[in-house]
Amino acid sequence: DGKLRLTEKNVPGAIDVHSHLGIAVLMAPKIDLLAKTEKTHYWFDFDNVDPVAPLDLNIYVNKNATPAVLEKMEREFRKTLTSGSEVGKTHTIPNLLDEMDRTGVEKSWILSLAPQLTKNEDLTREWYEGIQKAGAQDRLVLWGAVHPRDKNAEKKLRLQKRKYGIRGVKLHPSVQSFYPNDTAAMKIYALCEELDLPVIWHSGRASVGPKDSWKYSAMKGYVEPLKSFPKMRFIFGHSGNRDWKEALEIAAENKNVWCDTHGLGIPAMEEFIDRLGPERLFFGSDWPFYHIAASMAKALHVTRGDQKVRTLLLRDNAENFLNG
């Protein structure tokens, strides 16, 4: 039927620690998260823009994007603030669950966002309600989000844990325009430590989006929080993106940070396993920016000779992390 399916047999039910749902903020109309569409359109939309473009699994994934793919992504992302994105409308719970079923993923962590463009913006609540209505609580694990400079951040975070049962907090320095070692951010980490909520950061330069935002995710800014909160559990989302070598050095020196492998090329993934050991790595796909298969193919390749490492990377590490 034209849809990718996992055929490898020796794969445990995977846990994808890096996924999202449909985004509509500011003036954009809300997305029906319960809708099932014929096809999922990804932010990096190779299928409809440049279907013959090669996919090189050895490089950081967004380096495969052609100018046409990037142009469409940026255009559609702007629509998430205005008229609403036709691409974003396909990022629904049924579409995600269908793709999880086809790619061997048992559970996905749903990482919320808090751009804080309006007072009424609350993607965490919207995604929580969507997951509840879909009856997908057993498969979709919600993480909350606040903006560090929101004067009501503490109140919101306590509410998200009490009412929505969030399992951690997603912070995105580039989107939220803050440095990871800002005073306001350090207060959020202290609160998360109190609430026993781990933090996953977007880390490193992605080389997409406004260039003046890349500075906020430079790896040097993450060192101070890691040193200041040694008992906290942090995750480098994307393992530092294109700055993965710097992220690897920081992770090697700080045992309280884990790494999700989304985006990394195969040689980089192998280096993370060699340096950190397989126990500190998680499988992530960054759905719906990409098809889950792009990340699953790399995970299967790097673990092809070791079933124990495959199980750790795809499932056990994430399960153990949430269980403390």
C-alpha cells in the first residue's frame, strides 16, 4: 500500500523518546488531533517535494534536505502561526499510532512545546486532552513544557504534573530564545528537581530555522546546569545536533545527562556507544519532522551484531529512565 513497514524480526517493542503532535499557535485554527488522514506529511517533506533525493544514513539527517524541501518546511511552519498548516493537520494521534504499529514502536514520548506567543497558548493541555480522548494513554507518554520567563511557570508546571501526569519537561532554547544557563532557566531546573521531573533539551545547532536563534542552543550553555544540579536527570535531545562531538565530550564528563540518538549519522551513533556505553542512549525519531523509519533503520544497523545493545537502545534504557 506504499507504506513502510518493519520486517526485521529481532526487534523489541521500541520506545521512541522524541516525538510531537500537530502544532497550531497564535492565530492558527486548532488541529483535530483525533483525525485520521490518508497520508502523513512530514515537515521534511521529501515525498511530495523531492521524492528522488537520496537518504544518506551516515550524516546528520537534516543535511539530506534539498533547498526545495527546506523552503517548503519553513513556509509551512510559518502557517502554524497564521492560517494553519496543511502539513500540520496530518500530525494526529491516529496517524502516529498507525506509523508506530508499522515501524515496531510500542510507546512514544510526546514532547510538548511552550513558545508562549499568547497568554492562552497551552499545547500541553491540548495534547493531554487529545491523548485522553483517543484512549492512547498506554502508548503516548506526555511530557510538559513551560517558558522559563513565564511568571506563572511554577504554577503551570505543578498543574501539569498534578492534572496531566507529565513524566518530564521539554525545553527548547532556540524556539524559546533563552540560554540554558539563564537565571530563569536555572529556577526551572530547581523546580523540576523538587518535582522529580527530568528535563529534555533541544541541544546544539540544527542549522534550520532563523540563524539568530542558533546561539541559544550552543553546547557550552548546558555545562553549568549539569554541574549545578548533579542529582537531576537531563537529556540532550538530538545529542547536540550538528554539534554532536561537543555534546559527546560534555556527556562523557557528566553522568547526569543521557542522549537521544535522533538525527545522528551511523558513525556518530557508533561513537556515542563506544564512548558512553549503550546504557545512556535512547532511540528517538522526532516525528513528525521525519518518518520513524529513518531513525529505526540506523538503530537497527548499529545494533545488528548485538541483541543486548539493541534492546537497551530501543527499549530498556528509556523504560528504566522513567522508572527511576
